[in-house]
Amino acid sequence: MTKEYKTISQISGPLIFVEKTEPVGYNELVNINLPDGTTKRGQVLDTSDDIVVVQVFEGTGGLNRDCGVRFTGETIKLPVSKDLLGRILSGAGEPLDGGPRIVPEDRLEITGAAINPYARLPPKDFIQTGISTIDGMNTLVRGQKLPIFSGSGLPHNEIALQIARQARVRGSNEPFAVVFAAMGITNEEAQYFMADFERTGALERAVVFLNLADDPAVERLITPRLALTAAEYLAYEHDMHVLVILTDITNYCEALRQMGAAREEVPGRRGYPGYMYTDLASLYERAGVVKGRKGSVTQFSILSMPGDDITHPIPDLSGYITEGQIVISRELHRKGIYPPVNVLPSLSRLMNSGIGATRTREDHKAVSDQCYAAYAEGKDLRGLVAIVGKDALSDRDKKFLEFADMFEDRFVRQGVDENRDIETTLSIGWELLAELPEAQLTRIDNKYIQKYHPAHKAKEKEGK
Amino acid sequence: MKNKGEIYRISGPVVIITGLNTKMYDVVKVGNEGLMGEVIGIEGDKSTVQVYEETSGVRPGEPVENTGMSLSVELGPGLLESIYDGIQRPLPVLKEKMGDFIKRGVSANGLSREKEWDFVPTVKKGDKINGGDIIGTVRETLNIEHRILVPPTISGTISEIKKGKFKVDQVICTLEDGKELTMMQKWPVRKPRPVSKKMTPGTPLITGQRILDGLFPVAKGGTAAIPGPFGSGKTVTQQQLAKWSDTEIVVYIGCGERGNEMADVLYEFPEIKDPKTGRPLMERTVLIANTSNMPVAAREASVYTGITIAEYYRDMGYDVSLMADSTSRWAEAMREISSRLEEMPGEEGYPAYLAARLSEFYERAGKVKALSGKEGSITVIGAVSPPGGDFSEPITQNTLRIVKVFWALDAKLAQRRHFPSINWLNSYSLYTKALGPWYDEHVSPDWVKLRNDAMELLQKESELQEIVQLVGSDALPEDQQLTLEVARMIREYFLQQNAYHEVDTFCPMDKQFKLLKSIMSWGDKAHNALDGGAPIEDIMKLKSKDDLAKVKYEKEFDKALGVILKTMEDEFAKLRGK
Ligand SMILES: Nc1ncnc2c1ncn2[C@@H]1O[C@H](COP(=O)(O)OP(=O)(O)O)[C@@H](O)[C@H]1O
Ligand SMILES: [Mg+2]
């Protein structure tokens, strides 16, 4: 089983080709012993009687044809136990914090099997993040996968951390356990996260996996799988509600592209492998709630859009898989608005099941729809004003134009530590909508207008 | 060569085997765990197999066995209310056998072998029967009578026919030549089931969705595609169709999409009542769920599994609708397998046979006279997920060459929460003409004209909008300002429809007609009033206009509309009086 082969025939990029082996399993874990006594790990990508192709996680630097190759006979596993909490591990799962090795309660396959759709419970528990553009307009629920689509230099890290600090399920004060996986981010960025986790005490209920910019790119292909395996273990074996933050998905995809090129595959769109959709799905779909199990896995990952282009294959394929996206806008950021969330291209597909009378408030959907429509119209009018000037607008249109400005200034803008509850968010929404002529509120049922519109509420109070 | 061979090479879902006698599309059992696979290429003594399950840990040298069968589905009572994976394994059975996560090497019958069904024969001893004939019935769900069909390839004279409770694999009928029939038959999924003849569709599929029924209808037995970028409404529209379409059977294929969406359907459909029968929707539905993270080869098969089940109910004489969400994921599965085979790639890496596969699939839609003489239909509605929302890509383009209805989703509309985000200027239906007589008879002789007028107005709006972009709306003449207002009313009051609103989610034809007619008639009256000298500001402020905005949400629509129409009369009379 653990016979050592010295039959490497070729080394090419992150791949080695090994000949004359006994039968080797597909996806099997491989140990490669270097002449200097160190060991690297890899995984079988293609296996046949004649040749076995292995991708080497730590890169093939320093390898030559004299290296010994051992096939372990099993696929890659993560040792898990509750002691993972509070630990900082490398992108390959080795302790980085000087602490002991994890004494495993179990060893789990990192590829993770697909949840049987029949075993899923549709997610519906409203998570209050305290951020109006999310809670009010793109509501997050427990078990959802909702990434941030951002760009370089934008404050996505601040937003992710604010959410990690503030996120609570309504009516519970219990914070989420956090599984954080860095993929190819800089040491400085990673430190920013670690410092915040430490400052807020979040580290005690966090597991951290770090693959930094100067770590091997191939390793990035396993880092998120380790993280998700840890998350599933905590959620399904220890009943915890886990928030998984993977950052940056774009670096992961670059590693995938690199591997594809090394294997001389026919590239798909813009050089990314044709199977990238399926591969990303094998990460994102690991969020969810399973019938009869108490815990849950929620994913709030960060993805930086190359060139701020949402049609680039990385955000595009992600958007096709995830249950919505929170889009960060450079324009709002330049205007000095935090958090610079552009609600128009943002979406939470699970919002409808997480809101309403019993979950948030009965008028939530209507307020949100109306704000969307009015903001979209106001933004369009900005374009028109640039051409024809404000005076050419009708009175009605002027109101919408003003609405857009107020919306950005009062609804979108909030403090980094400002934790708004959902009632506050909705009342800001109503205050802004009240500036529009009431007949324009076509998305809102009259009964909610009577009950929540500031003009009517005031009257009602007077009446009493 | 023989019936047992061995694995030579493994690369993901593609396995090459040697020493086994195979035919194309034979189902083989691969490796020590007997993973199910299908032969998709043969070269020398090597066959290429796509494996429907995960292949981690499988090694060269492990045994492979040929079942000699093509990939087939089991057809018989018990299909309805089921949820299957792409190769017809019932997901509840898989959960029972292997827990919450899908592991491998587990087989499961498409139809339960335990359940007994009450078989009532409709033929007798001595009757001559042919392929496709109905020999009896079973009450499959409260409203659906399952008609037991003679397999298309069998004919003869009945020597014995039974009556009573049977399991699907028990003999219910024997022929004089000794052939035995059960309530279950198998059919290879890649082969269309034969029909007596194809007919021309002439009845609309009524969906209860105003923009579809009203502007771009699909015929029963027709084909439609719904392409759009992510988040534009493909899935919600497909689910609305599955919920509200007036077909007797619905086959819904979740092909390479989200697990939660399928879970949603599973939770919702048993709760929602079919407006026609009052029974839970699930009782007329078959679900196929091969989500994005389930094996990609089974995703490729899921579309065929679905359409074969649809054909089977069509052959019983039912109107069936089939939704495939998303056909792009199916095409990508083909691409993934094809590239592992190192086939010569065509456009954007898709295999050269992509266009052929797509048209073969849509060709299985249609209104037909079945072998039994009954008429049935399959309406196929395919979602398309173009990369970057760009409709010029191969799947969208090849699909549009085949289908007759195009519902063009528009991200801009979705962003402003105009739902359904179907662009009324770019979409089309090639059935509108053929369906005209049906509307005259069943809705109103005015319907066709009304719809054409509305379309024309929307067209006019888009031309005027271009001018507005340059000079602002106040610079337009008053009658054009009014035209813009009426067009806005059509968009917001008629076309917009909220799938999540308890009343508005489904809109019967009659309501569609009355709503559109009232809006258009408001427009006519407004133009008359303007011509008669009424100030435009006064017209714009009429209460009847605002009331029309929300009347679609009223539970008692007719009553509410009656009140509005009265207000409208009064208001315009008053304007004239001034
Ligand atoms: N008819 C509709 N009514 C209300 N909301 C809709 C409608 N269609 C789409 N939506 C909204 O748009 C979101 C995305 O729609 P979906 O069908 O999932 O998009 P796609 O499948 O194209 O990615 C939904 O979650 C829902 O919020
Ligand atoms: Mg969808």
C-alpha cells in the first residue's frame, strides 16, 4: 500500500507524471518525498495502468525525478474535533498557531458529499445583520449562501467583519461560530481579520485557515474545502450555527485556471476551465440547513470582481449558483458612503421566505419593493438631469430625484459599528417614502399605508 | 471479448474500460462498488464510459460488468408525486439508504415494488392489442387516472387479463404467444417514444401570468425558451408555470441548479392547490432534481429522464408541460464530458453535436395523436443561462433557432423590481396568429385587437422615451405625455405581476381581459377628454387612475373593478362638464 515509487517521468507546472505503479485510486492523496527530507502532498487527477497524474499542492518547486512518491490509498481528509474552535491552521490544515495537532474525533473527506435535496430544509430564519441595505433590501437567512461582489480597494473586509460581529438570528442573542478561510489574500489583510476576531473575542468560536498570497496557489484548491468540512462538522455534529467567510473567491478561481492550463485542457470563457461552474457549485452548495439537524452553514464569501465587471466569469458563474449577491459600488465609495452597497444589482433570493408578518414585519416586502422602484427611477433621472438640466423635470420627477439622494444618504449610509434593528431600518424606509406623493406608492397595499405611513400614523395618534 | 472487463483509466466522471463487449449507450456497472455508467464511445477494445456517481478512490484494474441494457426509465403508476435524481433514483429512497448526503454505489428502483395498485382492465380475453393501446386503468392520484399502456414494441391477442390489486412488476395480462405484461414498462431515455402522428398545436397553454398569456403565449404542444442572466427570473417563472399552467401533468427538471430551490418546491407544492381541480399540485407533478453539485453525467441524463416520463403521460392522452431549469447546465455537462473525451471542441468549447442534441430534445415536444388514438401534448419550456447575460452565446442562439416562443428576461427590469422581468419589446411568440380563433371563442372577440393595441402603445412608448432622454418629458406635446402615462399603466398595472402575492400570483384569462380592457378604455377616455379641452393636470390626478393600480390585488376583483369603472365614468363626465 505505501510502496515508494521513484518513477516520475515528467514534471510540468504543478503536475507530476508517475509511471509503472500498481493500481492507484482517482483523487487519492499522495506524499512526495524530496531528496532534502521534506514532504509535499498531492492528489491524483488522472489514473491508468500506464501513467498517474498528480497535482502537487505545495507546488513542484524543488522536485526532481529522484523524488519518492507514495500513494496513501485514501482521499484527503480533515481531522476534526470540537477543539478546532479557536485554532489557526494553514491553507493545508496544519497548525500555524504553535498549538498542538488536533486530536481527531473523526477524519472527514474534504470533498464533502452533496446534500440530498430531499434532506434539505428551505432556509427561512431571518438573520439581522444590523445593516439596512442587507436587512431591509436583501435579507440574509440562516443557511443561505450570499457573497459580497466587490472590487479592489473597496471596504468589503469591513463589511464582512461588521456582519460577523453583529449577525444574530432574531430573538436569540447567540452569536455565530465563524469559519474563516483566506485564499491568497495578503498577510496584512489577514492580520486585519485576525485582529478584529481577537479584539471582539470572536476567535474563541472561530476556526481560521490561512492560505496567503505567498503560499502555493494549488493549495488554494483545498483550503475552502477544509474550511467547509470544518463548518459542516460543527454545524451537523455539534449543532452550531456557522458563518463561513471565504476570501477571496477570485484567487481560488485563478488557481483553478492555472491548474487547467497546466493540464493543457481546452479553456472555456476567458481562459477559465469549462467545469468552473460545477467546481464552484461544489463549494457554494455546501451551505444549507438539513432536516432534523440543529446547526446550519451560512456562507458570506468575498469575491472581488476583476475590473469591477459583474459579467466576468467569476462573479457571473458565482451569481448563477449563490442565493443572491451583495454588490459593492465604487461610485458610492467615492461619495464617501459606507457601506457602499448598490442595492439595485444586489439580490437575496431567499428574502421572501425570511421576511413578513411572523418573521420581520408584514410591510417589509412592500417597503423594500417600493424603495427599489423609487431609487431606480431616481437614479435614471440623474442621467437625464445631466443632459437636460433639473428644470426640465416635472414636479413628480423632481421628487424621485430627491428620493435617490436621500436614500443613499440616510438609508444606505450608516456607521461601521451602527447596528440597526429591522424596525429602525423599516422606519427609515417609510420616512423616505413619505416624501413621495402617496399616489406614487403603487407597490404598497393601502392597508400598510394606513398603518405605517408617517402621515397616517401621525393622524391616528392625533385621533386617539 | 466478454461480459466482464476491467477499468483502464479514470479521469473524473469519465472512465475507460477494456476487454468488455459493449454497444453505444449500454449501461455498465463500474468498479468494486458497481457504480452506474453509460457507454458513450468505443475505440478498439476500449470503451469510454460516463459514470453517474462520484469516482474518487476507484482504481484501474477494478472489474466492469455490462448490463446489456440502454439507460432506461421505469414507467408505470407511482411516478407522480416523486422526486428523482437524474437517473430516476427516488431521492427519499436514497436518503433512507444512505442518509442526508448522497453517497454512491446505491441503486434504487424508479418505481416502488411494494406498493399495490388497483388495476381495472378495459380490454378482455380474445381482444387484439397493439403497442401503445390502453389495457386498463389505475387511479394514480385522486384526479389522475393512470392508463396502462402496452409497450410500443408489443402486440398480440389477449389470453388472460386480470383485475384487482397488483404490484407494478406482477403480471396483469398474458398474450397468446406467452408474452406477459405488467403495469410497468422500461423505455430507453435517449429514444423518443413513437406516436401515430404529429399534429399542429392550436390551444394556448394558460399560465395565469399576464405577460405570457396576454402578449407572448405558448401553445399546448409548443416550445418556449426563457433566457436571462442570473437573478432575472428564470426559476421563478418556471416555477410559476409549474404551479399554474393548465396542463394535467407537470414534469419539472432542476438540472444543475440549486438544492434549496428543489427543497422549496418540495415544501410548497403539496400545500398549493391546483386552481382547476382543487387538489394539491404535487399530485400532478414529477420532480427531477440533479443539482449543480450532484454528478455531472447524471445531470446530462436528467433532461432525457424527464422528457421520457413526459412522453409516457402524453401517450395516455394527457397534456403535459415540462420545465427544464436550466438547459445551459445540461449543455455544460455535455461540454464537460466531451472535453474529458478530448473531442474536437466547437464554439466556446461545446461539442460539435450541441445543436443537434438541442433540437432532438425540443423535437420531443408537440401535440400528437398517440398510438392509442388519444390526443396528448408536451409543452417544453427551457430556461437558458447565458454567460454574462449575453444572448449571442451558442446555447441561446441554437435554442432560438428551434423554439417558437422567446421570453427575453432583462436584468434592468429585474433591478428595478419590475417582475416578471420579461422584456416586452424583444420577446416574441410565433403562435399568436394560430391561437387567435381560440381567444375569439373562449375569451372575447375583442381580445386580439386589445392586445395588439396594447403592444402598439408599448412600442410607441419606447420611441417617445428616446425623445424624452434628449429633451425631458415636459417638452412633449400633451397628447404624447398622456400616451406615455397610459403605457406606464400597462406596464405597471398589467404587466407587473408579483409571484409572491397571494392573489396576484395567478390571474385567470377573464381577469386579464377585464384588467387590460379597463386600462385601455381609461386611456381612450383620457385622450377624448384632452381633445375636448380638459387640462392634462386634471386628467393625471383622477382617482380612477390610481385605483386601477392596485385592483389586481383585490380578492373580489370583479366587484372592485365595477366600483372603479363607475368612478371612471363619473370623473370623465365631470371633466366634460367643465
Ligand atoms: N414574478 C416575480 N414576482 C416577484 N419576484 C420575482 C418574480 N420573478 C423573479 N422575482 C425575484 O427575482 C429573484 C430572482 O429570480 P430567479 O427566478 O431566481 O432568477 P434566475 O433563475 O433567473 O436566476 C427572485 O428571488 C425573486 O425575488
Ligand atoms: Mg434560476
